[in-house]
Amino acid sequence: MGYEASGSAIAALDLGTTNCRLLVARPAGAGGYRVIDSFSRIVRLGEGLETGSVLGQAAMDRTVKALDVCAGKLAQWRVGAVRAVATEACRRAANCAEFVARVREETGIALEIITAAEEARLVLAGCMPLLDARHGHAIVFDIGGGSTEILFVAVEAQQRLATTIRGVVSLPWGVVSLTERFGSGAQDEAGFTAMVGLVRDQLAAFDERHAIGERVAAQDIQMLGSSGTVTTLAAIDLGLARYDRARVDGVALDVASVRRLSAMLAAASPAERAAHSCIGPGRADLMVAGCAILTAICDTWPVPRLRVADRGVREGILTDLLARGRMAEPAAPAPALPLVPQAG
């Protein structure tokens, strides 16, 4: 029995270095889905990993509390199948196995530690509807907390948009790791330039290996960004009084605006950033690092604008679940939740 026939809810959980995010959805015909519940909380699981090698006790406690909320939602909606993935913080932490065991015991959620390549593939799957078939190639990137995933893909205009991954790279810098390296305070021009240069240097080999610059010169490439950094900058650029996903997802953001806003935020204090309604205290100390990573990407591939995606890993997981059409028994409140295995 497939999802379309049963109407059973499916779910995607993405545990990153900074955030814990959940989507619960029902099939909506033609391979689509309708989101019926969601959850997002800043947990900062990877706090301190840049200077140490283990997940901290306070960070794990915060994360388990958030995951317990997710478990309640999965039970409430009697989810038929769920894939719960963890990314860079768990990939790096020496005590990851102990943390995963604790999560399973206390919440019933079976976390799957995915590779950087699989994380990038899921981002692409989630963002696919936003790609423009008029451009033959694309750079798709996701600025995370502990790493940044970048894909170079070929785009084909068929009955349904198809892509082929030409190359993928995972940089060891995300908004948390770069902030821990350089600090969260205001950065002068030299400090911000140093942050940008560190990231840009690590992009050079990837750019050269795939001759991406040739596609930029031929104006045959588009850029699509998925991350809190990109969506927040888009919201500020739109002049929104508060963040609105419906206004942000899919909007075009001029690179000139990226540079202007990045300079403004880099020069501001964390308190000044926190006072902005589209940033808030939860993201204020991480925005400069995100802007530096984004600026390095724009420096490496100088296209005039990029498309903003308020979507990514979770949407990719839901797309996968629907495509596979598998059905598990409804989840009970107490036992471990069913896990759809990672594609091989």
C-alpha cells in the first residue's frame, strides 16, 4: 500500500549543528505533499566543537528536549514513515554514538548520521522546484552550522526538470564553526575580508576542477542558496517587518544587495543585529559568519543574482519518501519510530 492510497502522514527530521527541524506532511497528489505540522528550534548541538571533539552536555540536553517535542508530534499525527537525519555536528563528534543511543532511549527517535554527500543530495532534491530550466547549469549551496555543502549540477529541461550532479564539496566552515574561529562581535573590513578569504581559498580547487568559471562567463549558470543566512538577508532586502516564508522562498536576491547588507551587518554589534526583527537574538551572533561564507561563494562565481530557497534537507527527505512509496506501521507513542533507510 503506497502513500497515495493510505493518506498516511510522513515526516522528515533534520538535526543540524544549529537547528532541529521537523516537517510532517500528507501526500497531495501528483507526487506532491501538504505540510500539516512543523517544528524548528535553535539547539546549537555543535557548540564548542571547533575547539573540542565532543558534544557538550548542555548542548545535548537542549537537543534531546527539542527531539522529545518532535517525538510527540510524530505520535500525535500517527506518522507512517519518518527519516530522521543528523549532519555535521554528529559526523565530527567523538561521542556521537552515545548521543544517538541516548536520543533513541529517551525519545524513541532513531537518528541516522548521513554523509556530507547525502546531505547535499537531499538539499538538491528539496530545492529542485526552484531551479530555472533556461540555464543549463546551477550552483546549489546550503550554509549550515558546521559545514557548507555546494553542488555543481547540470539542469535539463524535460517534461519534469531533471538534474545531474557534476560535483559536490563539503567545506568545514559553517556559521557556528566560523563564528567560533573569528568571534561574534563587529568585524572591521580586514577581519571580514579574512573570513571571506578563508572560505574562498577552499572553493578554488572545486571551481578549477569543474571549470565552473567557464559556465559563469557564458552566462549559462544559476545560483540557488538554501540557509538561514540567505533567507534572512532576503527578508531584510525586502524590507519585511517580520520574517515571512511565503514572501522569501523563491525570491531573487541581487548580489549587490548581499554585499551591501553583509558590510552593514559585519560592522554592527550582536545587540544591534539582534534588534532587527528578521534576525533576532537566536541568530544575531551567527549572521556575520554566514555573510562571509555567502560573500566567498559570490566572489568565486560572480553571477548578478541568486535565488533564495527556504527549503532543503527536510523537503528532500519528504520527496524521497513519496518517490519510494513505502509504508510502515503507524508509530505508537512509546516504541522507537520506524526509520526509512538511506538510499545506497
